[in-house]
Amino acid sequence: MDIRIESLLEGAVRASGVVAIIDVFRAFTTAAVALANGATRITMVASVEEAVALRSQGIGQICMGEVGGRPVDGFDFSNSPFDLSKTDLSGLAIIQRTSAGTQGIVTAARAAEHMFAASLVTATATARGMRSLAPGQITLVAMGEEGKRRSTEDEICALYLRNLLEGRPGNADAARHMILSGGEVVKFNDPSRPWLIPDDVPFSLNIDHYDFAIKVSIEDGFPVARKFEA
């Protein structure tokens, strides 16, 4: 099993084999919350317009996500896992658009044999799910900030997943410490960015909070995420 770590959108372009697209702050933490709270599926798209159009067509009932980190007018929910955690989504289908995570999913869909949407809250389940597919090639893609700038949390998550995939135990405390020392966390306490919720940080760093992975398959031309329990 060969494991390669890539970063940003160009890394998603190069991804092959069994692929994990990583977005800790906050897309795929939020996706995990949605599925844990009863959502049946999450269709992941690149644009706001596409999300709204799919909702109007009945592909999903709920639009969630952000543009540049900010909530989107006309969306039902933003990209805050903490806020979404209070909502019962039983039986609902979601459409998600974000600036990093879903962009990576749409991009990586071109070449991936199998694909996962990964974050720390589903880390062990994601590694278990990827290994269950007996992969020859694994690509871990740390999406970073808007898919353009590397971020501590996604890079650390990639290393954490690699350790698990190679049979080594992850050090959750060390991973959290490194991320909390990074510059990305500061933004959540910046009063000039009120759209960033401070409670999203500890929520996103609750490693292995969920015992399921998020597997993404192409359905009717769209990447669709569902719970996956290997």
C-alpha cells in the first residue's frame, strides 16, 4: 500500500487510488454532523448557483456551506458544525458548497477509484474504511484555506491518517496541541470575522467523535456523500 500526501486544489487534481479529501475547519466536520443528525445524503457541489438549482429541483431540501468562510444568502445553514449540531436533520438530503472541501471533492472525482470526505472527528473510521477497500494506492489531500494556502489542521490530519493507515496509533493530544498552536485557530477569535464561531474549534478537534466514515460516490453525475461503516 503506497500512501501519498498532497495539498490544496492542485493536490486534488493529482489524487489517485483511494482518496481522502481533508477539510477539518470546517466542511467535513460539518458534513459528519449532518449525517450523524439524520441526513440521508450530502450532494457536494462547486458553486452556490448549482446548490440552489439542485434544491429547487428537489435533489435536496437543505443547502449549507459558505463562500470565503462567510454564510451564503439563501442557504439554510452556514458551515458551522457547532451550530448544526443542534439541528435534527432526520430524513433530509443536503446540498453542500464550500470554498475548500467540496471543491476538492469535485476535482478529485475525476480520477479517484474511491473517495472519502475526511476530518479529525471521523479519523479512525476513515482510516478503517480506506483500508477495507484493500487499496494499492492511497492519496491524502489536505485542502487548506480555500484550496490555495496550506493550513495546520488539514496537514496534521493528513499525517494523523497516515499513521493510522500504516498501523501506528495516532496521538490525539499532540495533534490537537499542534493545531491549537497554528494561525488558523486565531481567526476564530477575531472580532472582525464574526461569521467564524469559536465553538467550532473544539468541536472540530474532538478526534474520533463519530464512528463512521464519509464515503463519496458519483450518483447521477454528482458526488454524493453517505455514512460508511467498514
